[in-house]
Amino acid sequence: MTLSNAIRKRITELAKEKGISINMVATLAGIPHTTLLAFMNYTSNDPRATTLLHICEAFEIELKEFFNAPVFKEVIDE
């Protein structure tokens, strides 16, 4: 699994756990919906570190918690 796909999967998992939509994640993160949707829909790759930080803030977790998930053990070089 690529890093981008692992990030997508983790965002989806966290949104499901919190019971919120991807659009709501963008709203809570303070990022444009189009930015997050483009990434989630494979239109763009590799979100900026600051974007990931804002997404983590939306989920009320730290970056280290975001990346401390089993899905990242499956990451291969893109």
C-alpha cells in the first residue's frame, strides 16, 4: 500500500470512528472541502504536513497518534 493510500484509509477510519463525514472533517480542520475531497478521491496526492496537522486537530489527536496505526505498517515506497 502506498503512503497516500494509507493516509486516505486512516482518515476514513477516524471519520467512521467519530461518526463524521469527510466534509465535516474538512470543516473541523479549517481546510477547503475541495482540498480534502481531491485527496480522498485520488485527484491529488501527498497532502502537506500542515494539512495533516489540521486534520489531526479535527480528530483531536496528535500526528504521532495518526501515524501509529496498523495501516502504516503496510506502506511501501511509491
